[in-house]
Amino acid sequence: MDVIFKKNKGSIKLMVDLDLYPLSTIYSASYVFLDRATIYLDKETHNKVAIWIFPKNKKDSLSEIGKDFCNELINYVHYFDSLKVNADIIKVLMQKALFSAAPSLLKEAGKKEIEDLVEELQNKEKSQNKS
């Protein structure tokens, strides 16, 4: 197993696997740390990113700040995965909220959906007739 933490004078370097932690997750975790540290990101290999963390408070433990950063990575991986899983539910809830606040939108949305379905059927019919 590779060493994931490398301490230098005043900084700590983490190697992060992009197969486990997408770049958006790394950006999100880094953003959370901007008040505590200066973050430098660099691509090491095709699937690894190097993250240098320079604590703003020189009294902060490098190991602790590195561990805290890893916890944020896990937090954001979970958040983005949950968001993907619940995207359809969130969409339905938002639509219900909007339509209950403005019922006229429901009529417009219904008309638009019917028009889209008719157009889709016409396009399928045209493509079948060409075959």
C-alpha cells in the first residue's frame, strides 16, 4: 500500500485516487478547508492527484489536518452519491412545491408534455416509414 501522507516542513501531502474520489469531491473538500489551510492540487499520474495542505495556523497538527481532510473527502463522496440516488425524488418534490404555489404552471407543463409526446411519436413514425 502506498503511503498516503507525506509530511514536509509546514505541509502535508496526500495522494488521492481518482477512482475512489472524483475531482468534484476533491474540489469540495478543498473548498471547506480554505479557511484553515492553503491547498495546492497537482495531477501525479493518470488516476492520482497530489494534494498539498499548508495549515494557516502553524500550531495545527499536520497529521490531524490530513485526517480531517480525508474525512471531508468521505463526507462529499457520500453527499454526491446520495444526491444522484435521490435526484428523481428531489425533482418530484420540487415540482410538487412549484405546482402547488402556482397551479397554472401545472396546466402549462401538462400541455408541453403532451406536445412533446406527440412530437416524439411523429418522429418515430417518420423514421419507421423511411426504413
